[in-house]
Amino acid sequence: METKTQTIPFHVADLGEEEAQAAADVVRSGWLTMGPKTVEFEREFASYIGAKHAIGVNSCTAALHIALEAIGLSQGDEVLVPTTTFTATAEVVVYFKAIPVLVDVDPTTLCIDPIDAERRITSKTRAIIPVHFAGQPCDMDKIQELAARHHLEIIEDAAHSLPASYRGTPVGAISKLTAFSFYATKTMTTGEGGMVTTNDDDLAARMKIMRLHGIGRDAWKRYSSEGSWYYEVLSAGFKYNLTDIQSAIGLVQLTKCTQMRNRREEIALKYNEIFSQCGLLQTPIVLDDRESAWHLYVLRLNLDRLTIGRAEVIERLKQQGIGTSVHFIPLHMHPYYRDSYGYSAEALPVATAEYQRSISLPIYPGMSPDQVTYVTEQVLSIVGSARR
Ligand SMILES: *Cc1c(COP(=O)(O)O)cnc(C)c1O
């Protein structure tokens, strides 16, 4: 049967009147920057995760930065980072004149490979930043064991993994420090935004100071009626605070977070059901002891059985109105990381090979069952006509 061409963007955020109303209410209140709504959002977020503290910032990049600052990362230190990630995970290490040491990934999960990570540890290694790729938690038992043996700090990059859990524990309540993203395309959004969670009072206090110019406690109150004109600068901090407009939107998004995740899982299971029958495709696997946030659906092509490559499949999907993306061009293949640290494609073989055959398909709560079916039909038709 001939299906009519549809237009399915790669991502559409699940935003409605409630978010618009919440943002408008903040505007009408007259207090737009960090204030009572941010305090409320932090409290609700911490409770959703089951962490003692949640500190709101204006991006996940900022969250990772203040987390590394809080553990005292210094010039010349080395930090283990998976090569299959967004540049933010590694660039924050460079902010300290420290060295991001790129690590290969596990071929099943595309998460950091703890065995390869251990091989790259030196006397200068201070920390590891596991990225819960596509929303599936990394092997945290192995990473914690490795970190304990080599005295490394763990900072989790949870930009993809809200909400997700590992052996029953929500991501955000596993390690000392976890960074989340509320960027426009992430599992919940405030346009731009981020959060760090921790159970450690001292780290939380340090991060609260550093996200707002290094000024002492509750600095945001200084323009409110209860605030005072007096404040002290304790450190050269950053301008990373989250606004009340963002937090008001975040509070609404948070109430929908579990429901949005469950809808993405339904789509993923439908994709898996259809695509796993096709020998030309490899579907993502979520291991039994963890729950994925299903931020991404990364389909892998069995290129040895196809006459066309990944770029051609993407082009043909685009012609059929389907938006896709690629996660990620490994960091070692970008000019900056390649040239600054001298990585070769052969040094990180799994990430290099898996990148060549990965396509991220649309997966978001607003997709209708018809749209999901249309994507499966088009993918099967394109690869089916290119069988070797
Ligand atoms: C999106 C993303 C980030 C950065 O998030 P921002 O909120 O845009 O700073 C960091 N790490 C990963 C893995 C991401 O996908």
C-alpha cells in the first residue's frame, strides 16, 4: 500500500498551555530571575530523584563545570570521558586546563567501557564522567568499583537519563554528583537549563555559591524585601543561575516527566518489535538491571548487508519527510580533540565503527501511532531496497 508522505521532525518538545501559563504567571509576578520558583523547582526535583540537594543552573554544561570545580579539579589533572558524547562532557574539563582522556564505549550499550577506562588510568587521573548514553545507565557497579580502587571522583552526565534507574536506584541518587540537562531537545525542557544533584552538604554549598558569582548564601534574596544590601564575595564564581521563568516551566514539565518517559518507551518497544525482525538492522538493547529514559532511539545498520551507507539512509528518510540525527560524531573525530590530543580513529575502534552505522530516529511523546508506523515502514522500505 502506498502511504502518503508525512512530515515528522526529529524532535518536538511536549509543551502546552500549562507551561505557557506558568511562565506568564512569573512574568506577571514581577520577579523574573532566580527566586522562589527556582527554590521550589529545586525542592521538587530533589524529591523526584530522591537526592538530598538539587542545584538549578542554566545548562548541563554549567552543572558539569561547577561539579568539577566543587571536587577541586586542577590544571594537569586527567578526567576519563567517553568519546561517544556531546562536546560539553569534555570541554568542561578543558576549562580547568585539565585533560579529557577519551575512552572507548561498550558495543552493546554505547556507554563508557570500564575495561578501556581502566587501561587509560595514570597517576594524574582524578575523575570519570560516565554518560548514560541515550538514557540507559552505564554499568555503575563496575565504574564505582574502578573509582574506589583508583581514588577517582565520579560525576555522572545524566543529560539523557531523566528519568532512569540502575538496579532500582534513580540516576541522580547513585554517585556523589550528577548533572542533568533541560535543553530544548532533552527529555524535559526549560528551553535552556540544568540541575546538579548531590547528597553531600559541603559540595552543595560550594556549588550554590559558585553558580552565582561566588557570592555567599541566598545572594538572590538581596533585591527582595527580606534581603539585605550586604553580601560577601567568597570566590571568583560564575553567572550560571536558573531563572524563575525557566523554573516555572520546569515545575510543569517535571509533573509530566514519568508519563513522557513511558510514552517514549512504548514507541521504542514498537520500533524494536518491527526492526528486530529485519536482519539489516540492529535494535538498541536495554539491560535487565536498568531502566532507560529512552531519550534517543539509536538504530544501527548492518552495513555489510547493505548497498548504501548511513548518510544515504538519512537522505532518503529526509526525502520521505522524516527527521533524524546522529549521536554522536565521536569526540576523537572532531578537529579540536583529534589535533589537540593526537587521537586516531584506531585508538577508539568501537566508537569509530558504531558511529558509522548509527541513526537516531524520532522518539517523543507527541508522536502518534500513525507516525510511528510511518517511520517503521519508511525505514524498512529504504533498507529493504538496498539489500546486498
Ligand atoms: C545535551 C548534552 C549536554 C549539554 O547539555 P546543555 O544543557 O545543553 O549544556 C551534555 N552532555 C550530553 C551527553 C548531552 O547530550
